[in-house]
Amino acid sequence: GRPAEAKEKFEEALARAKLLKDPVVIAMCYDYLGRSEAALGHYPEALESYTTALNLFSDADNPMEAAQVQALIGQVHENQGQLTRARDLYQQALQRFEKHSDRFNQATTLFVLGRLEMKSGNYEIAEKHLRQSIELTENMRRLSTSRELTAAFSATVHDRYERYIQCLMRNHREPGSTSRVALAFETSESARARSLAELLRVNDTNLLSSVDP
């Protein structure tokens, strides 16, 4: 939460990485330097750092890292109001994530695509992206064996549910869409139930330990 201090540290790390002459380590430093600059609102600097990281990751044949940086570049363009350019970059990154079966980043990218389409007033498309994001995330939560990972998901899942509900409610007045109100309510209840279930898992609460089967 202190991007100015983070930027200084990443600049120090970048200087050391260059001495190592390891392009992947250098790319990682540029990646996180770009994140710090973006958090500060220094968008031209962030784009320059991200572009350098993207080129280095691509040259080093690290497609997943390159796709993540590509999505981050899209985020900078979105923050600048350049929604068409952001959409293109998100979709390109999504294609790479799908190709490599990276469902975590697929879900994240689908969420930001849905959010972007809502900004553009394309609620039908937004609804589709947000629904897919939730489905992917929930599938991962069931398959994951990492408590840290599922705890991290729970924070983002709430945002995805909320955005999906908002999209459904905006669409519910469209012809033939009366079921969206019911779906929004069901989605809200599902989010509440999953939050409770996650809380019980994190705290090792076993409600069935002393209950007759």
C-alpha cells in the first residue's frame, strides 16, 4: 500500500538484476516497477516498464508471464479511458491464458473484461464474462488444496459476485429478462453461503464432528 516506497525498492532490485544479466529476473523487476508506477498514476512510465518486461518475457519464452504483463498494460489503458485498446489487450491475454489452461488468470481477465463492458454499456456481453469468471473461480476453489489460495480467492470472489449482481439488475428491464431478478437474488444468497463456508474452513470449524450422520 506504499507504492512510492515500493518503486524505490524495485529500482534498487532492477539495478542488481542487471548485474546478474538474467533477462527473466530483469523482466520481473520491470513488471513490478510498472505496477508501482501504475499505482502512483504515472501511466507513461508504467507503460514503458511494462513494455520492456513484455519484450523480455517474450524473448525468454515465458508466455504466461508475458500474458500477465499484457493484461496489466490493458489495465493502464483502461485507467486512462482507452477502453477499446484495453479490451483488445485483455482479449489477447485471455487467449494466452486459455491456451495454457491458466484458469486463475482466465477468471481474473474475464472479470476485468466484464467490468470494462459494463463501463461501455454492453451489459449482455458483460453478464457473460462475469458469469464465466465466477464459474471458473468456484471450480478452482473446490479443487484447490491450498488454504492461502482459497483465502485469496474469497476476497476476489466477493467482488465478482457483486459486479455480476449489478449487471443482472441493470439488465432486468430488458424484454424477456424477468428471470434476471431471481438469478440476482440466488447469486447474492450463494455469495453469502460461500463466504460462510470459507470462514468455517479457514477457522477449521467442523460442524459435523459431533453430529449423528
